[in-house]
Amino acid sequence: MPSDLERTIPPQIIEDDFYSLIITVASRPDVQTILEIGSSAGEGSTEAFVTGMKMNPSSPSLFCLEISHARFSELVTRFADDPAIRCYNASSVPERSFASEDEVLDFWLKRTSKFSAFPLPLVLSWLSQDKTYLNSSGVEVNGIRSIMDHNGIEQFDVVLIDGSEFTGKAELDLIYGARIILLDDIDTFKNFENFRRLSFDPVYDLKHENHTLRNGFAMFEKIVA
């Protein structure tokens, strides 16, 4: 059966409260570098970032990270004429940084979340599918680190974590220290622990949270002493 990653999907973050928040964040003059993990075909959160960037006097750059060849193809076509949008067909992290089956099983059994609504065999098949696609697609396997190294970026101003369901924790470790961290799906495996971690982190302040829109979203901003 073909992988779900071999097809495009409709945007999820579109014309809702999270979409509006992204526009506001991207328009801030103190924002110059933005990383979007999980850009898909560029119709949802990517469009929100671009809309906000057009109002930003600092002329920021948006680094889009998408592993799916099919979605990446549409993403590149959509923003081919905009040099401020830089698209990368890569995995955010290597396979060794993905959650293990034991971690996913433990979460599914012990945590009350929207993730638990799905049968465990289906959830584990998603994990297997993501790893199989990574190993067969031929994409760069260390996308976040490559973007930072190639562009001389020590910390991003803004990061949206909305990629694979099973890489969120590793992604946060790599981008930790970013001024603004946006999390989608805070009530599923993807960002459940990231939301808890940042909520108790004295370095970050929780600016927005919403558990009623889809699978929840949140915004954290680094506290400046």
C-alpha cells in the first residue's frame, strides 16, 4: 500500500485562530528568521507566515521543511518566485531521533489524550510508515541542523513544530532557545510532552494555548531578562 506521505493533503491550519496568530507573529519587526517544520504543500500555516511576513518591515526569511516529495513539489511551485521562502525536502531529524515503539506504546497506554482515540495497531503503523518513507525517499536526514549550518543560524526567531507525529521531542531539543516556539497538536503524541516541558520551563512564557481547536495549539515566548 502506498505511503500517505506520497500524496498531498488538505491544509489543517487555515483561517482559524492559530492561522491568525501565525500572521501576527510573522509580522513582528523583531522576527527575521522563521523555521516551519512540516510545511506540506504550503497552503496552510505557510501561507499564514507569508501573509505576516509581507507586513514585516524587517523582511524576514522563512525556511520550510517538508519530507514528502509530492508535497514538497507543490510547495516549491507555489513559492518559486519568492526569494524569502527557502524550501528544503528533508527530514527534520534522522531515524535514530524518532520516538521508539516502546515510547509510543507507553504514551498510548498511560496518557489521556486525543491520541488514545486511535487503535494502537494503527498508531504503530504510522510510526513504521514514517520510518520506511525516510529510509526509501533519499531525502536529507538531518534537515534542521543542515538549515542552521548552511545559513549561519544559531537560533531561530520563530519555529513552528508541526511535522511528523513522532519527531516533536527531538525537534524541540534542536531548536530550543528560539525566541518564539509555536506548537500544533499539543493534545497528541507530537507535542504533548513538548507542551508540558515548556509550560514548566522558567526560560519560556506561555502566551497562548487552545485545547479546543482541532488537536490544540500553543505559543511560547522566551523571557528576556
